[in-house]
Amino acid sequence: MTNKGKKNFPNKKKIARELLEKGYQFQISGDINHAIEYYRKSILALPTAEAHTFLGWAYSFQGHYDEAIRECQKAIKLDPEFGNPYNDIGAYLLDKGCLDEAIPWLEKAINAKRYDSYFYPHYNLGRIYEQKGIWSQAVTNYKRAIELKTDYLLARKAYNRILALLN
């Protein structure tokens, strides 16, 4: 690699990060179309697991779960240790009603080396087991999600709901 190439890479990384952050700001403000545009620009600047995962997340907001899953699979190819796309695939499959197919993806998220939000796949597994009527597994996963993030209200409500059903 030439010196010019070495100087260019950090710049591409910075530009890709800025575009990703801009896309995220559009997404949290509810402007999904602009979010998608900026996530795509980020990927063009420098493909990253994060940008593909966030692009998938934006597609899921539009109900385009198959496209979302494809983007997460691209993310996994770029960084197999990044936990977010595994959880997201599991969540999209869950939303599509493919409960059994979602489980291995959520388990991969739980075992991922690089992931800040291990409570999400536990919560999603709890949702699956609740839908399947496997109460003990639902309670176990909801409880684990709460242990990992004590202020996670969705998990706490689900946990309390299952306990009330069992009493």
C-alpha cells in the first residue's frame, strides 16, 4: 500500500462514521428514508458491520424483513464477532413468526464476543418461549434480561406477566 492509500483509509473511516451517525439521527427522528440514504452512503465510503446492521434496522422499520436480514448477514461476514446483527436477525424472524428459526440467531448473539446489549437476545428468547407456551424458559430469559439491564421495562413487564399467569 502506498503512503497515499494509508492516509486515505482513516479519512474513509471518519467519513463512513459521520455518515452512519447522520443516518442514525435521521432514524431516531423518524425519517427512515433519509436514514437509509445515509447508511448506504456510509457503506459506499467504507463497508462496516455497523452500517449494514443499521441499514437492516431501517429496513425493518418499513417492514422489509428479508432485506433487513440480508443486511445483517453482510454485517456478520464483515465482523462475525459483532453481536447486534445476530440479535436483529432473530428479532426479524420472530416478527415474521419464524420462532424456531430465530432461536439459533439469538443464541449466537448471546455468545458474541463484541456486543453491548446482551439483554436484547434474552428478552427476544423470552418472547419466543412465551409464544410457544414454554413458561419456564420464558421466565428464565426475561429474568436474565433484567439481571443484565435492571431498568429494562419491557423485560420486567413480561417477567411479571408470566409470573402472574403461573400463580
